[in-house]
Amino acid sequence: IMFVGDVAFTQKDYGPGKSNHDLTTIVTIQWDSNGNGVADGGDSPVGQATVTVELCHPGSGQCWDWIPLSTSGAGTANFILKRAPTGNYDFTVNGVSHGTYLWESSLDLDNPSSYSLN
């Protein structure tokens, strides 16, 4: 079984007065490689998993859905929103698929997640 092992956010500020922002959300997919039925540090990354996500900015009512991305060998997929408006964000992984592993969303860590871009 596989699960969302981590959701991390980074922001890049640039332009005059650093008033422009790119928001990157990094999703890590792992599988229960130690077979204990628990999401923990002993689990390995899943490469070539297809990840579907949604990012919403409640302050503006905008939501963004990306074309599903495949994870790297490190189990990560990066979703980038260029020129992101400041404010709070809600991020949800809506789907994970793989040729070998099944997604068990009840094991997900950090899903859904939130971030405040200032």
C-alpha cells in the first residue's frame, strides 16, 4: 500500500520589493515497505506514481487543478503556482495511482495541508 508521506511548501519571492511569489508544493509518496501497516520513517518512496491535486485560495475563491504528475525516483512531485497571490492556501491530494501499489488515503500524512503565503 502507498500513502502521502509528506506535503511541503516553498515560496520564491522576486521582482520589485519582492512582491511576486511562486508557490511550490512538494508531495512525497511512500509505500509501507516495512509492512507494519503504519506510515513511518521506515517506509520507502514510490517512483512513477501518478498524483492528482487541487490547490485553493479561499480569499479569492480560486482553485487550481494540475495535469496529473508522476513522482520521481525519490517519490516526489512538484506542483508550481507562478505569481501566486498572498494569503492562505488549502492543498489536497485527490488521487494517487501506481501499477503495483494501491493508495490507502487513511494512512496519509499532511493531506490535506494548508500554507500561508505572506
